Amino acid sequence: MISIQDVIKMRVPFPNIDSNLAVSAHMYICIKDGGEKEFIKCQTFKPAHLNSGNQPYVFIKERVDPLRNPFRKTSTIDCDKSFVIKKVIISKDLLASRNICDCLYNEITDKISHEKFASQVLNENEIVTINNKINLS
């Protein structure tokens, strides 16, 4: 069972099943579990994002720290949007080497508390199609 603060690597069909997020797996932090799971995206920090308009409006720049996170490179945690997945079973095989610490989780929950934060419900059939370790429940 995937729980809050767990980090997984998966593909996300957003904005569609042919998008970059669907083709390449990224890390996602679980911020809600239960009947539905909610995740926020992490990606390797790239300084070029700061000037390109591709950077999230609200984000956390997280350095490598094995006591805080499983990242191998400085990463950007997107605090603008989340992805909600319903009716799926996510294999523990997708888990990163460790979860995030309480301190980082609290920082994330503080940062996502803004009026522009949006949740995107994903199509579970598309999720299952592009991730062989995620199944319908």
C-alpha cells in the first residue's frame, strides 16, 4: 500500500497520453491516500526553467539529502498542481529508496495552500495502460 510521504516513479497521462509526463517516468510524492491517492510531481532542477516559464509558480527547490528525500539530484517539487488517481492499486515496486521526512512533507502542505493550487483527476484506464505496475482495483 502506498502511503502519505511515499515517493514513487510513474508515468502520468497529462495533459494527454502522448505527453512528456506519459512517455517518461517522473517521481511523485503521495500527499493523500485512502479511496483515492493524490500526488505532486518532482523533477530534476534545471536553472533554464527559471527563465523559460516552464517552472511551476510555487515550488520547492530540494537539495539531495538522504535524511529528507530519496533524490539523487537537486529537484523541483511542483506545488501548483496535484494528480488524483482513483480505483487503482499501485505496486510497492514503484517506491523510491525512501520516503520524504515529516519536515519536508509539512513544508509541501504549507506551500500547496494557495488559491492557484489545482488538482487534476487522472483517467485510471490511461494510468494502467502506461504503467505496468499499476492495476485497476
